[in-house]
Amino acid sequence: MVSAQSWVVEAFSNAIKDGPRDITSPVRSSDKPGNLAPAESPGPEEKSRSLFAVAALILEERKDLEARFRQLVAEWHAERDTLSASPRDLAMCFAYQRIIALGTAAIPLILDELRRTPDHWFWALRAITGENPVPEHSRGRFSEMVACWIAWGEEHGYISRKVTQRLSKSH
């Protein structure tokens, strides 16, 4: 079965390369890019339905990712309860490593979790992004480290400043 993500990528690639076609029908694995016969040029209603179908698939993938992330966070919390509190031990938990394996798609989820319930997400964020926005003088200072990563996420468009401001007013 073709994943929703590969279907969306293939549909958009073909739409760009071949011009308008019905992107609501799934791409079969036997289809090769460029060998698909374009359908009649769709009208505005068909284009709207096609875009809606693509948007629905993207939202479904996002919900699946969020559910997977929440499950892994719960596993991480359960697993780490038996460990020492060192950041290295926390980061070496299997569930935490699986969160890192989610890659860049997990960045907004991790930042949102960090913003709502500050925790030791620094290792994961650094591993995924390859960056460390925490200046030397703030290292080891938990609340400053959280603030640095939240600011980084806002600057890079992973999380919204408006949500951060609303959350800080409610606390």
C-alpha cells in the first residue's frame, strides 16, 4: 500500500510536471513518474476537491504523527521513572530515541511539549536540528534553556509566538 505522504508527493510532482490532472486517484506502485496519462483538464470544482483530498491526507498523517508522539512521550515518562534523573540517562531511554527518530516532523511537537510542560527535550532538539541556541552562560540553567529553545522555535516558524504569549499570560 502506498503511504499517504508518498501519494501526496507523487501527486504534487506530477501536477507540477505534467500540468493539471486528477490527483484524487491513488498513484499505483507500477506507475512510473512521467508515464501517467494526463486526464482532461479539471475545472475549478474538481481542483477544489483534489486539493481538499490532499489536505485531508496531510491532516490524517499529522494526526497519526501526533498520536505516535504522545504515545512515545507517555512511554518515555514511564520508562524514565525507573532511572536516575541525569539528562544523559533520560535521553538514552528507548522511547526518547524513537522520538528523535521521528526527525524534523517531531520538532514542532517537541517544542510545543517543551512550551506547555518544560522537560528535558534539549538533547532531542539538538540531535534533530543540529543546532544549539543556548548560549554558554545559560547552559545548565533549565528555565533559560527552555526559553532559548522556545525563542529558536518561534524564529524558525516551528511554533507560534501568539500561542506562547497566550500560555505565558495564563500561568
